[in-house]
Amino acid sequence: MRFLVAFASLSMCATGLYAADTAADRLQDSAVVLREIMGAPDKGIPHDLLEKARCIMIVPGLKKGAFIVGGEYGKGFAMCRRPGSQQWGAPAAITMSGGSFGFQIGGSDTDVVVLAMNQRGMERLMSDKFQLGADASVAAGPVGRTAQAETDLELRAEMLSWSRSRGVFAGISLNGAVVKPDQGANEQLYGHKMSNRDILASNMRPPAAARELIAELNRYSPHREGSGTAARERH
């Protein structure tokens, strides 16, 4: 009984953490996370990987509840290249939850970035639910200016992932994390219910709140006519 009360209290606290946090706020936070991570070229995500990626997920401030039931929960966004283009499209809201991922510092907020490197990874993001490591292969992403020394595992992985906690940025394997659409946040952004597939597979206009994040993505993975085609074919 005491455990159930404690668990309920934790759930209420977690809900409270996000009650005043809007989808537009999280888009701004996501832009800040990407800008800060990519602002250190020797310690950020390799530019060539970002340019090859089909999609990106950013979860700013994933919460770790280590004191009662070690687990994580966070809200963020997935964005993919527009169909037939290298330009970044509209954001689809997601939630990420699961067991302990082995983050560097327990009980802290952790920013998470995941790149979907091929069409299979992109399809996972359009599903109603998927688990990293089970439904989608995931590997810890390399850190540095380039990714020329990619391992066979990284080349085969549908997704590459990184985390940042208290300024420490590193590749991390998010095995066990469950990703789902955040339908409430999508309705906030677009004014009506939309599935993540409807958003990610379309050429719809991004909401104004996404402009800063799209600008950051374009800054570090600029649109180049015809670029990325060969990379997509390899996958």
C-alpha cells in the first residue's frame, strides 16, 4: 500500500513538471539544446552524420526518477526531411519513457538527441509506439568533428543516440526506451488532432514555434540540392 501511494505521488509530481510546459516552450528548448550541443564542434554530433540523417528526435530535460522507481520520462519532438527533399519538415510531438538507461548522473535532467539514419528508422518514428533496441536498432553515437571512423554497428543501426547531463555530452545506447506520439502536444501546435505519420510524411507548413529549431537544423545540416541521395540509397 505504501508503495502504491509513493508511486502515485511520483506520477503526480511528474505530471506537475509538465503542466505549465507548452509544446511551443519545448520547441524553443529543443532549439537551445541543439545549438549548445553543436556549438562545440569537437564535442558535438559529427556534422556528416547530421547531414546524412533522415530524422532527428530531441527530448530536452528528460526527467530521471531514481528515488522510488528508477525510470525516465520526457517530452520532445521528431522531425524528418521533407519527402523528396533534404529540407527539414514540421515537428511531431513525442514522449520517451522507460527503465534506467545508465545516465551519468542519477536524479538529474538529461537532454537526449537521437538520429534516425535510414528509411527503416524513419518508419519507426511514424508508428504508434516503438521500443529502442527491440523494434529499432540503436547504438551510442560517436562524438567529434567527423564520423569517418564509424563502426559496423553504427552503420547498421537504424538510430544513433546521445545524451547530455550537467554539461557532459556522450553517445549512449537507449535500449529499452519507449517512444510514443504526444497527441495532446500535436493538437496544441496544429489546432486539431494529427498523427505523427500525418506530420512527418507530409510537406505541411511547420508552425511558427518551430522556426528557431528548423533554423538550427539548417545551420548545421544545410540544404544542398541533391545531397543525401547517395547516403539514403546506401541504407
